[in-house]
Amino acid sequence: MINTTFIFRTTLMSICLAGIMSGCSMNPNKPAALTIAQQGNFAAGGKIITSEGNFDDKQLFKPAGQTLHGDHASVFYQIPENPHPYPLVFLHGAGQSAKTWGTTPDGREGFQTIFLRQHFPVYLVDQPRRGQAGQSTVGAEVPATTNDQAWFNMFRLGRYPNFFKGVQFSQDPQALNQYFRQMTPNTGAYDEQVISDAMVEVLKRSGDAVLITHSQGGGPGWWTAIKSNQVKGIVAYEPGSGFVFPEHELPDPMPSATGTLAATPIKMADFQKLTKIPIIVYYGDNIPTEKNGYAGQENAGQDNWRVRLKMAQLWVDKINQHGGHAQLVHLPDIGIYGNTHFAFSDSNSDQIAQLLVDWLQKNKLD
């Protein structure tokens, strides 16, 4: 007997997939159906430490002779039908996890699903000592700290409690509640080398890929490309630290209201590896170009990004000076206004995603 229900559902799904970009769906208020050919999760990288002595199975929780597996990345992946050849590997920023690429705080589809719909395999990484990769080989205290308002200002939603005029973030209180609740602490010291070592192992599983980083993930992203030739391009959303320069060509440190930003010196041979791949860096709105640049009133959260934008431009210029293919896009300069530190989950995230699609196509990475 022919299973007509299966045929109907399969046919409908195929029709919807063919019309994804037009929003095909049985219910026009719902997104089109997605077909995932393969998905799963795995740990990548990390190390094992062992306590001295001999394991005693009569004293199970005495550490002597026992091991601890830690400092790995945790990865969730999805591969759509008819995938593009290069997966997108997503690495989050400070205080975040892979959740940052999923559903947006106001309940819309995030980059994870947007790019699945465009047939890109996606690999979502929790970096070592964060989120689902919380098993650390070094101890740390995780204090309960009240600092939501600091992040509101630092992430440039506004100047607490007021949102910036025209900001691309939902002002529904529930969206802000979801935004704060995606924060997650470090369970061990932040270490670019530990993270990038794990990312190299992620790429061994994903294959050649485009690396998408955010904020604090920028530094480990550069190091991953230095250590692995499987990085075929880098897209960095508002990298905030870890800018690597040739050791004899360092820019001056840049003071700001939140501290001084300094470049990281590396060997020229390592820096040259970054000139072999296309790189694009995006920054959002409400970043002053000069200290006290907004109505004469310094906002530490904004001033923090003033120096990071300047350092990023110097970094891009240095890459290109040495024959590279890097670009910095300050979104207001191309007529896109109101974006926060999280452009990929702001209310205009479809527009931000299209910029990325265009860049991938231009660089033959689609």
C-alpha cells in the first residue's frame, strides 16, 4: 500500500525548499519547512590531566590516579540537503555561547537558521571553558555579579535605561529579558591559544570552512587561521581584542574609558598567513570617532568601541599593506543605521545576513 501521507509531506517539503527565499509555507505566518540531511554534536580538541597516585575503586571520588577531560570545544552542527561546499563555523564572543547565533532575543530566526535556509552547513561552537564546553582543566570562581546594566551600555543598546534613538533592537521588555539570559560565565581562564587549538580540531571535523566570529572570538579566530590552512575566509563581527600585528610594526596602545587596548605582537611569518585569505570586519552604529564624541558626554560603553574600531582599521590596513584581502565595513558608512554590538541578531538581521551572502559570493565561498 502506498503511503500517500508521506508522499504529500515529502512533495510539500520539496516545494517549500525550492521556494525558501519567497517564504513558502502552509501557514503564511510561519517560516518555510526545513529539511536537515544530517545533524549532531561532538567535542573537539582539549586535553587530559591526571592526578598522581593510583586509582582506588573502593574510594571512587578520591582523585589519586584519576583523569579529567577538559578544555575542548563543544560543537553542534546541521547539514542541509544540497549543501554548499564550504560550511560556516560560528564562534561566539565574551559572555556568550553558541546560543548567540540561534533564535534572536525577539524570537526570530538567527544566523544559524537563516544560513541553513540558504543551504550552508553550520557548525556552532561553544569555546573551551564556556557554555556546554564548561569542563575546564583550571579552576575558577564564578561569582554571582549584578552587571546587566553594564552590558546594556557596553553592547550599545543605549545608555541605560534609555535605548538609542533608532536602535535596531526590540524594545519589548521580554526581548531584553531573553538578551540578558543568554549570558553565560567562564568556568576557567579565557585563553586564546586553548580556544584556537580547539578550533583547529573543529575544522578537522567540518572540513575547509569560513569562520564567523564575534567580539572576543576575533582574536582566537585570527590564531585559528594562522594554525590551520582549512580556514578559507573570516567574517568578524565587532572584534574587540586580540588584534595581531607583526612584532616590529605595532601601533601605539589606545586608551579608552574602559582601559587601554594594545596590539598583540606575532612573527611576520605568522602574520603573512592572514594575507592569504579574504577577511571582512563589520562594526555597527553609535560608535564615536573621537573621545567625548556624543554631545560632549562620555559614555564608557561607546568609548570602549571607539578605540576598537580604530585598531581594527589599522589592522585591516596592515593586512592589505602586506598583500592581503581585508575589508572593514562600518555599517553607518554604507547607510545602515542603529545596529548594536550584535548586528547579526538585531531587528535588521536579514539585511546584515544579505551583506554576508554577497561577500561569500564575491569571494567564491558559497
